[in-house]
Amino acid sequence: MDSKVLTYCCPTQIHLGIHALRTLPEIITRLGAKRLLFLTDNGVASTEIFKLVKNILEEQHLPFDLFTDIEPDPSHTTVEKAHQIYEKNKATHLLTLGGGSTIDVGKAVGILAANGGRIQDYEGIDRFPNPPVPLLAIPTTAGTGSEVSGSCVITDTDRSLKLSIRGSTLNRAKVAILDPLTLSSLPHHVAAHAAMDAFVHALESYVSLNANPITDAMNLYAIGLISQNVRPFVANRSNLEAGLQMLCAASLAGMGFSNTGAGNIHCMARFVGAFFHVPHGLANAVCLPYGADFNLMASPQKYARLASAMGGAVHGMTTLEAARTAIDAIRRLNGDLGIPSRLREIGVTENRISEMARLCFEANYNRWNPRYTTVEDFQLLFEKAF
Ligand SMILES: [Fe+2]
């Protein structure tokens, strides 16, 4: 055993259950909130769940200001506009009702409110000295795990790049409410893409070079929950039991990967998303079987356990045989959820593959990926996936 010291941290308080939203009044009281900036997007603002949360705030006579102009891949100007409202109205706390983009804007506003300056000033790891303003997150997708992860991604539209802002202990939501009622109006494809994002978080964290027994336990359990519940959940987003398990799995996987780092699949998906505007979860799902197959030989025991967690009948098989069935199970899962099997089917063009391969190598996910990956390896991975 080597002497590497591994770290696990998740300071978010989680309230999990069907009708967990009923705890919102007591949570607000406990947080001592005097005025909220309530962040959501225009899609969520037209749903019943938005009305429910708004009614709870009004019944509590808690003043709030609403900001709904949040786009997918939110920009630094969106963060600045929301922050101006926060300052102008002297809010004390942040509430997000939405998916990863909305939570990320909430995190970024919290950093600016406590530290001043521009969000670009805080790109990198632990660049903001003061703890962000407390954030209460109510996720409306089961995927990103952003409510418990230590990062937010904001697009700098002046420089056409994505800023990754991370804090080892300071950048999570203070409180998260995971209630499957929030998932019931999700479109089928959004539910599927988000679920596969969570699956990739769990898998990449499980086989990461930084994995530890705590993250292993969470990731393997998350993979089991997703494997058992994702089909009934995507088929019927009003299935509250399945939705609850998916929310739990997404948070577990978020706690996992935010402590260990991701791997090749996220790396490939990052540039597929940036170059071709493919939704993050979809890009991950399409790259998943190729990246998983490439990494298998670095960690066959873990892949064998993955196969078992996914429900595979691996008894009597050798470790390698069992490990290979995990890749088959992943392909079947993607197929059942309607995920295309090739990058060409989601708008990727062959002429950008070399550039994406170079950028993937330079992004240095070799810090976390279990199998060292060269530029040529990335080139081959993209060509196979194409
Ligand atoms: Fe992700």
C-alpha cells in the first residue's frame, strides 16, 4: 500500500424524501434568512413545483426577489445580473430551484456576494478567501450532483471559454432538498441524459486514481441505484420511488467525483460539448462505452464489481470475463434509454477529432484517469466513438 493521503469532504446538509419540500419553512427559519434571491430558469418557472415553492415562501412572509434568466451553460453576464439584484435588494441567502446550470449560477453569485470582484477572478481551485453566502439548493434534475460538488462552471463569453471555479470545502450548497416531486415534469430525454451524467460521475470516480474506500462505497451504491431505477424513472418521471432513488444516486455520485476527480469520459465530453453544443449528459453517455472499455484493463477487479452492481450474473466467471460484461451492460443501458451509439449521430464532425484529441491530452485528466492516455489514444478513442 502506498503512503498517499486521500481526502473526503461533503459539508452539505441533505433532506431527502418524497415531499421533502415540506421541510423548506423550518430550514429557512434555521438558516436565519431575512431575504432570498430566488434563482430558477424560465422553463422551471412555468411548472407546478415552482408555484409550490413560491407559495411556501409567501406563506412564510419571507421576502424574495426572483431571477429567471438562466440559460444552459450560464454566462458570466448572467451571474453579474443576478449578483446586482442580490446586492441592490440586500438579500441574505440564495435559493436555487433548477438543474446544474441554476445551481452553478447560485454558487457563483454566493462567491461574488462574499468576495466582491468579478467571477473571472476566482477561476481555479480555492481562489476565493471568504466563504460564499449560504445557498439552499432544490435540484430539479437527477444528474449533475452540483448541490454537493465543489465546483461551478460559468461561460466567459468575452473569451469564449468555460471557467471552472472550485473550492475544496467552501463551494457546496449549505442545504439541499431532494424531493422527487421536482422531477415529474422533466422531458424524457433530459431525464435520460442527466441520469447518464450521474452514472459517469459514479463510474469515473469509482476507478479514479484518487478513489478511496469512502468514495468507493458511495459510487458502487450509486451505480446500483441507477441500474435498478433509471429505466422505470425515465419511462415515467412521475414514479416518485424511482425518482427518489435517482436523486439519491446523483448526490452520492456528486460527492464521489467531487472528491476524486473525473476521467477520460468527462474529458472527451467536455470538448464534444464545447465544439458541437451537445448537452453535457448526452455527450458523456455517448463517450461512456468507449472510455470504459479503454480503462477496463487498468482496473479489472473494479469493473467486475461494477458488472455485479449493475445486476450482472457474474458468478463463476473469471475477473476479466465479469469485467467485460460491464461494458455490455453499459451498452444495453444506453440503448434502452435511446442514447445514440456514435458521435456522428449527435452532430460531431470528423474534421475536429485531432484538435479534440490534443485538447483532451492537454487538459491532463491523467491526474485522475486510471489508464494513462496519450494524444494518440484519444485520437483512437474519438475515431472509434465517431
Ligand atoms: Fe458531469
